Amino acid sequence: MASDSSVERYTEFFNSKDADKSGSLSLEELRDVLKPQGYTDEQSKSFFENCDYSGDGKVSLDEFLKAMGAVPAEVHKNAAFLSVCRSFDKNGDGTIDHNEMKAVFEEMRDKVPDSDIEAIMRLVDTDKDQKISYNELSMHVFGVKVE
């Protein structure tokens, strides 16, 4: 059972994402919320279908609150990791190259020599294509592929 503060946070979140103020979320509204967080369209659709207990094509606040306790933590973890990867991947090609890795450190205001970035790339880039895929990074950091 979710705590009162969790219910309050989820309710506030739900209401802020209910763009048309209909009292329910459409698949499009939910997709717009989840995509920037790293969820794929398929995961958003699956989450929506799992939330829509009544089968009416909308997710009510009650359905949303019920579902929030049912989402496996691993799904959230993968989505968060993908969101971070996408923020590194400036050209959107699904990989992180030397220049993108350098930009990440610059954004953190950390001056990392090119030789160190090259060492990171060599360490993580297991297929030696001069790019780090999201899965290569996930395997290096967590020891598992990201879904």
C-alpha cells in the first residue's frame, strides 16, 4: 500500500499531466509523459494497457494510483538509464561517440583530457566500432543489457 505522501505526489503528478483536464489520461498524454523519461512507445502502450483496468481507453486517477504500485522497479531503472544515455547521445543515433562523451564531461564542467576519453572509449566499446552503444555502457556499468 502506498503511503499518503506517495498518493499525494502521484495525484499531483497525474493532474499536472492531464493536459485536457478530462480527469483521465489518454495514451497520447501518458506517452508524452513517459517518453522523455526513457520509456519506449511500446513500454508506454503496455503501461497504459496495464493501467486501464476498466478497458475504456482512458486511465482514471484511481487506475493510475493502483498501477503505480504494480510497476516493477526494473522497468523504471531501465527507463532512467535509457534517458541518461539519450541525453549523452546528441545526434540521436543510439550510440555515444568520442565527441559526445567529451561533451558530457564539459557539461559537468570537468576537464577530461582526450587521452582519458579515448581510454574510456576503448574500455567500454567492446565491438570496437569507435562508439559506445547503450548496451555496451549498461553491460560495463551494471553487468546486464538494457531492455
